[in-house]
Amino acid sequence: MKSLIDITDFSVKEIDELLNTALDIIAHPKKYSKKCKGKILATLFYEPSTRTRLSFESAMHELGGSVIGFSSADSSSASKGESFADTAKVISNYAHVIAMRTPIEGAPLVASLNASIPVINAGDGGHLHPTQTLADLLTIKREKGRLNNLTVGFCGDLKYGRTVHSLISAFSRYENINIVLISPKELKLPSYVKHDVLEKNNMPYEETTDLENSLPKLDVLYMTRVQQERFADKDEYEKLKNSYILTKEKFEKAKKDTIILHPLPRVNEISVKLDEDERACYFKQVANGKYVRMALILKLLTLAKDKTKCTLNKEGLIYNQHKCTNPKCITKTEQELDNVCKPSKTDGDVLRCVYCDKKVNK
Amino acid sequence: MKSLIDITDFSVKEIDELLNTALDIIAHPKKYSKKCKGKILATLFYEPSTRTRLSFESAMHELGGSVIGFSSADSSSASKGESFADTAKVISNYAHVIAMRTPIEGAPLVASLNASIPVINAGDGGHLHPTQTLADLLTIKREKGRLNNLTVGFCGDLKYGRTVHSLISAFSRYENINIVLISPKELKLPSYVKHDVLEKNNMPYEETTDLENSLPKLDVLYMTRVQQERFADKDEYEKLKNSYILTKEKFEKAKKDTIILHPLPRVNEISVKLDEDERACYFKQVANGKYVRMALILKLLTLAKDKTKCTLNKEGLIYNQHKCTNPKCITKTEQELDNVCKPSKTDGDVLRCVYCDKKVNK
Amino acid sequence: MKSLIDITDFSVKEIDELLNTALDIIAHPKKYSKKCKGKILATLFYEPSTRTRLSFESAMHELGGSVIGFSSADSSSASKGESFADTAKVISNYAHVIAMRTPIEGAPLVASLNASIPVINAGDGGHLHPTQTLADLLTIKREKGRLNNLTVGFCGDLKYGRTVHSLISAFSRYENINIVLISPKELKLPSYVKHDVLEKNNMPYEETTDLENSLPKLDVLYMTRVQQERFADKDEYEKLKNSYILTKEKFEKAKKDTIILHPLPRVNEISVKLDEDERACYFKQVANGKYVRMALILKLLTLAKDKTKCTLNKEGLIYNQHKCTNPKCITKTEQELDNVCKPSKTDGDVLRCVYCDKKVNK
């Protein structure tokens, strides 16, 4: 059995296979319309997320399967204080695959270690959101024809944008990727991503505050929202906000084949007037998200024929010697859960919590 | 492609066809049980409405299709400020037809102009609710055998009751309809409905505060609820409330074949004791609502084979010269939406907002 | 037609048949995968209960049927004050069977008297929860091979635990059952259950506060949660709480084949360490809950071919002479509902409300 918690749970080869299955689904939808007949997907959404939830549900229906679930913590037993481990064990009796969204970082991993069915992380707080990354990759592959040899610009809130971190992490395994980081100073890419991902993997990157002048060099522009709440200084926000809004006029500086991505929902960071531009691919991204989730559900259900439960990779694990201090980490709330950490992949001197990946004090 | 936003989006002939399809579904349910195999309905309900939502969902399941959606704004991306236009574009990738309920007037129209799939208005604030009108019409047709030559009484809150306005509007296109308007003075039919619909179409009508003495002349009695909140003067409410409650005793004055309709939910405006009376048709109305929604879904999916997107009828449109002042209008909240108005159909001197139909100041 | 409101609505023979159908479903799942094709279950959940709701929904999907419904009162018309009788009549047009959960005691009974489809009580306040009892019985039958000749311990909150009351009531119809009641004094089994069920049926029982020393004699240990809120004296709670937590160490005193049940969700009353013990059957109970609900849905749909509506057993009914004083009783909120009581089955001198079973003052 296999779960998808972190995009790196899949090798580049496995991701390629997933994307190829998605392409085959797009080309031959009828071939897949009964593949999940009799199968049930449980969408366990502890916080609202229409787009992601409906994408999973639509994916399962298009495969001929059924869906059960909840769309907010209020309508779940979570309000009665049930652990994620117990919920996972219970739902394993009701469904064949779980898609879980929660503000608690590491919860989908805990669920996957206790479930007897595959678990898909549909977003855990600011931590991970691997199926968005799969949607991003499929869109780039379809639109640009390749996942190597690209200059990719990320614009907006690079500090808190988990979709940005995930996509950079995914690209670290492809060849000849140039990264352009476009953001206000307040919202720069965190240094641990810069060091652990970009530098350790020798990926060329530059940092800038200037969207307009970065446009001519980009193959892909990944936009995200700059939220007022992120700024301590409101004047600073007012001064900056317009420079990170993409308009038709600004985008004239881009290449003829630069594509625009956005994880959505947008508020006003891309002008509606750009929607009709062929290079605006954020609604195509939505469609691709559905197709790649169909491919993922199929893959995980196939792998689930081997009933061996998911476990932590034992190498280097340190049990109950260091406490994770991240207040959003699953170790803060889950009943009888061990504190487990291990050395960082890229920097062996650093210990990270296995659930939320935050640095743990030695 | 066609959407149903306003009941007058369909001609009388098209409505007749819809009702006939509904009758055929009632007569031969099995014939239709797989018609929507592989199709997905998205129920986007930004405010709770069990009856309408479950009616749509049941309709889709009885056609062999699937359903995705949400049942309150809390569990949707609306809380993140996504525009209706974007939501429509996103959901077009997940489903084949949308049923939308929202307190924001004109939002379903905006959705229909942006979606690449048909949109059904399942109620937008106090504005329109065309599928309820279809349920009303089917019930009258089944019970009375005709939609012409009828005396129809509307009783209760005629001021705010959108189902009343819609049904009167629908009847304006049939022949020899007499309207009896029964309400307290505080809740009389708005003058614009009287002028624009009844008078412009030469429909005979009378206004009265007396339910009991109106009963003997009615073929159809359409009851609605008189809500305490609508009265500034609580004493006035206390004095009046019982006169608009229909009891077994009161209804003895009615003809042997007068049918009672009610859009439901009722609170106490029709005594439970009347439920067993054969002329009480409000639960039959519920069943008819499901059948006519089945017919509607089928019709819209058939018309959707022509992929041409819905657009505003361009005739007479005036862009961005007058602002709609209705605080519930979609123009108040939607990102980058033009203010558009046009001359009223019945009175060319009056301009109306194309989204919410409210009068616009010149 | 038949509804399941109280576990005693079914005879012991009928329960045996249900359990046998469940066993056949477990043995031959494919045989049942299309049995409910074209049928719709409505899950009307006026309060959150993930486990029970998803169990019903999974059950219906595994039978090939569809599901509609709501998962909290907020997203239902309940907020508009609709009566349970009207909701039942409306939903009868949308679905083929109802599963209803509500905090209002007696509401599912009222629904069943008004619906033209079967109603399943999925929990009404502190009153009844018969499908949990069916899950308990199936688990004991599968694990112990019998429902007679058992010593059954109930531990924890025996005062408010409706699953405890229901299971004791169900066992009163089997032979040679010994009951051990283990609880703090504050949470003892209510005397009416002791008198009306245990004593009237000559069931041997003992009361104790000592879990550890009771373990060696039990065939079945039914754990429930001891909630802090139940204690007026917080010191008392602190003193007691650990004695009702089952740990691996404590359970060593039990027999080799003592099984542990729990209605879930648990908080900390059973140590997670016990989950791997073969005798820990609370997650098997979850699976059994689904199977027995599948059997129940099938049985009720079969019986629904006879369209005769459910009615109160007329014998001994007393109308509108005594008012029920239970503030949670349906008679407190439902429009135009008669107050009806009748003599207790076990003590003819006592009158009980037919809806909530609470004693009524003469």
C-alpha cells in the first residue's frame, strides 16, 4: 500500500507515470468511466476548500466511484475530540481511499500510518499540498511540452505559499530549471527552502522585487496572492500591492509563450481581462487537477492490493528525545503520539519533526 | 447552450415541453433512470435550503447521475472571497450542470455568463426562483388539467414572496387568468409587479384583506407565510395573524375543487388537519418539483451540446453609466463587473439593472 | 411498511434474521452490490455524527444506491422552523428510506408516523440509538459465537450512556445473561433501567465501582467514556478518572477471550496500546455497524413494498390528558402534535410519553 503525503513520496519516474495516466484519461475518458465502480472515496475536510474537495469528488465520480465525507470540522466527530489515528481506522471500514484536508500539520501522515487504506494529503495547514503540485506539473507538461529546461518565476507571497514551496521542491528533481523569485521583501522565500532545496540541489535562482522586468525571461509565471494580513505595516502594503497585480498591460512584456499559473482562488492579483489570453492557464490548471487526481486515485487503489500498511522509514528516527515546538503540529493534539524526529535530508546536522518537518531543538 | 435564470428565459412553448417531459417521467420513470449516467450536477448552495437542494440532488440521482457541491457559504471558497465568475469557470471543469442558490441577487446570471456549462438559478435572494414556479405550474396543470382560464388567489406575504411574483409573471403569458390578491396592507403586492405585470398584460385582479370571503371564487389558493418580522407594529401583527391561517373550518367555504398550494416550509399558516384533504396539494407540489427539475436538467444538458456560451441579450444595454443601488446586487461585490442596465420591458422609460432587475436612477 | 425507532420494534427472531443477512453480506459482498440500484437514502442529521452518518452512507453505496441529506441543522430547513412531520412528508418524495439523527427525543418516531417511506432512528438525544445496538450484537455474535450465556460488563458512564441502556434492553430478551455494572457512584445505571429492564426480566446483575477486579469474570467488556462535565465535584472526577481508563496492564487480569467493545469515539478511556490486542473489537464493531445497516436498509426496503403507513400501537394510548415535561421531548416543539402517553410495559402503574419514554405525571 502507498499513500501520498509529500510530493517526494513519489519518484520522478512515478510522477511521470502519473502524468502519463492523466494524459491518457484526457485522451480516452470513456476507457476510465467505470474503473472505480464499487469503490468509495472519503473526503475528510476539516476546513473548507471547495476547489480541492470538489475536484476529488468529481474525479471519483468520473471514474464511476462513490463519495462520502464531510466538508468542515463542525460536521465531524472531531468536535468530540477523536484522534486522527482513530478516525483513520474507522474510515478504513467505510471507504477504499481517503483524501484529507486539515489545518493540523502532519495529521494526514498520522492518518496514513493508522489507516488500512491509502491516504492522500489534500493540504495540511501551511505544510504540504502535493496534489496541487501534480496539477501544476501536468499543466506545465501539457502547455510547454516538457518539465526540464524551464525558467520559472514565482510571484507574490513566497513566504507562506505552500504551493510555491512544493513546486520548487518538485522541480529540484528535474534538469536545468532556473528559478526567479519575485516578491516584496516581507514575503521572500524562507531561507530553509533556499538553502535546503535550491542551493543543495544547485538550482540557479535570483531574487527580485520587480515583476515587470522579470517577465521577458520567464517560460512559466506562477502567481500567488499578496494578502494584506501578512504586512505589519499597512502603508507598506498599500505602496506595494499594485506591483504584484498582473494586468493585460504589464503582461505585454512577457514572451509570446509564457504561461500564467495560479493555484486559485484569486482575489484581484490577476486582472479578469487576462482570462481570455491564451497564455492564461489557471482554469486549465483546474481541469488538470481533476485529471491528475483521477490518475492518482487509480494508482493508489492498484497499489492497495498489497495490504502492507504504511510505516515511517525507520532510518535515523529518534523517538521521544526532542519535542516539536510547532503549535500547529499533530504532536500537540494527538493522543499517545510519540515525538519523532530525524536528520534533515539535505543537512544532517539539523533535526526535523517527521510529522510537520519543522526544525526541532536539540 | 442555455441556462435558466428567470422563468421568462423559456417561452410558453418551451415551458409546455418541459411540463410534458415531466409528465412522461412520471408515467415512465424507468425510461429515464440512466439518462444522466456519467453526468455530474454541482449544487452550489451559498445559503441553506434543504428542500430545493435535496430536490435537485434527488432529481439527478433518479436520472442516474452524480452530485457534488456544498450546502452553505461556510464550506465553500466564498469565504476566501472568490468571485462568482471564477467559481463558475472552475466548476465548469468538475460538473456538467450547476444549480446555484445565493442571497446575492444576480449572481446566478453572472455565473451563467462565465460558465461553460448550463446554470440553473435555484433562488437568488428575494429576486427569482424559477424552478419553484415550474413546480407550481406542473402541479396546477396536473390537478386542474389546464393553465388557462383560472382564478388564482395569492394569500399572505405578497410583498416579499418571490414565488408569488414569479408565478404571477409566468401566468401573465397564459389566457384568461384572474388574480385575487389577499394580504394585510403591510404586505401588499409591490406596485411595480401590479403595474409592470398585471396591468401591462391586462390581467384582471382584485386586492383584498379577506381570505375567508375570497375562497368561494378561487380555483387555486396559493398560500404563503406571514412573518412577524415583517411588521413594524407588533400589535398589528397579533391582530392580523389568525386571519391568514388556513384552517379546516375556513376552507369549508372553498369550492369542491379548489386546490391549495404552498411553496413550503410552512410554519403554522396551514393547519396540519388540512393535510388529509384531497385538495391540499403542497406535498404533491414537492414531488412535482422533483419531476420538473429532472425534465429541466435533461433539457439543459441536451441544449449544452451546442457549446456557445450564454451572453446578455445585447439590445438596449447601457454600460457603466448608472450604478445599481441595490445593496444585495451582485454588482456590489463581484470583482471587475460592469454596471449594466437596460429599459424595462413593460415601461421603456424605466431603466433596470440587468442583474437584479431593480430600478436604476438615471 | 416498517420503521426502526426502538430496538424492540424488532422481535428476537427478526433481529436474528438481520444479523444473518449481515453475515451473508460479509461472506458474499458481490451478491449485494447492486441490490439498491436506483434507490436513495436520505441522511437527515440535525447534529454532527461522522461515524454514524458515514456508516449509513457507506452502507448504501455498497448496496449500489445513492445518498442525499444534510449533516447539521444549519444546512437544513430546520432553521426556518419546519416541523419533523412536514420534513418527513417532503423527504418521502425525494428518497426511499430515511436515517435520522437529532437531539430532539421522539422526533424520529414522529417522522416515521408521517413519512410514506421507512425511517431509521440514528440517535435521538439521550433516548435511543438502535443501529448501534445492532452493531454491538453482531460483533458479540461474530466474536463469541452466541448471544446467550454471557457475562457482560458495562463500564464508565452508565447513567447517560444510551448505547448501554439499549444493549441491556436488547439482552433482556436473550437467555442466561449476567450483567456487571461498573461505574462511579455519580454515573450509576438509572434505577428505571434497573427496575424496568433488569429486575422485571429477572436478569442477574451486580453493581461495583471496581473495573480491575471485575475483569476476570467478563465475556464482554463494554467501555464508555467518563466525561468530566458529568461531575459536580471536580476533585471527585480527578480522583476517579484513572480507574475507568483501560490500559494494557489492567487488561491482563481479563480472560483470554474477553472482548472489548466501545461505541466510539473514544478520547482516552482505552489506551491506544490495546488496539493491537486481538480482543480489542471496537474497530471491528465499526465494520459490523456498516454491515448490519446494509442488512437493515435491505429489510426495510423489502417491507416497504407494503405501503401501509406506520402508526402508533393503539392499545392503551391516552391522548392529551397529561403533558410530557421532558424539555427535550418532541412534544415541546412540534406543531399541532398531540400529547400521548401509555402505561409502561413493565409497570402498568407508570405512564410514559410515547415519544420520549419519559415518565409522565398523572
